[in-house]
Amino acid sequence: MPFVRINLPKKLSLETKNTISQSIHESLIAEFHIPQDDYFHVIEELEPHQIKYPESYLGISHSADIVYVQITAGQGRTLEQKKKLYGQIATRIAASTEITINNVIIVLLENNGLENWSFGNGEIQEPKHLRK
């Protein structure tokens, strides 16, 4: 049930923006084992003055091509799954776009479960793939 917000420079092509989104989705399928149709992404295009970043942080350099990925997901993934997800997202984006791996910033926000989600109809759904 991840919800993904992608903040990126407006100057990027539509193809690049779509590829970034698809790279994230494929990584979530592989590492968090979400269903193929669990695809809820918002891409926010920003002007240069709307994106703030340090030229270097924790020994990692950044440029104007920085991309912020914020993922909201239910709790329950292991540290190892999270590490693999971050690595796969950054690697896929860097391999398929002009964005370099050092310019992919990922933030995972976890919530405590189904009562924090409604996928329509003003109701809390209980997806079968999440039943324990």
C-alpha cells in the first residue's frame, strides 16, 4: 500500500519522470512485495528556486538534478528489506535516466496499518494480500 511522492526538477523530460516513477514501483514490487496494481504516485515538478539541498552532505555530493522520493508505507519491513529497497531504487533510476545515484534522496515514512488508509469510497479497505 505504499503512497509515493516524487519531487523533482521541472526541466526533466516526461520520459525521465515516468521512468523514475516506474523504477520506484518496480523496486517496491521486488523488495516490499507489493501487488503490480498497487501504484499510487504523485510527481511534483519544481522550479530550481523551490528545491533546496547542500552541495555535499555526509560525504555525498548533490546537484540541481536532485530527486526526492518520499514513500509512505505500513510498518513491518525489516532493515534488510529497506536497505535493498533504497539501493534498488537509486540503482534503477541511475541506470535508466540521467539522474546520478548520489542525487536520489529517499525518505520512508511508516504508519501502523490499515486504519490509516482509504483507497476510495470513504472507507477503510482490507486488501486480501495484507491479511495475516
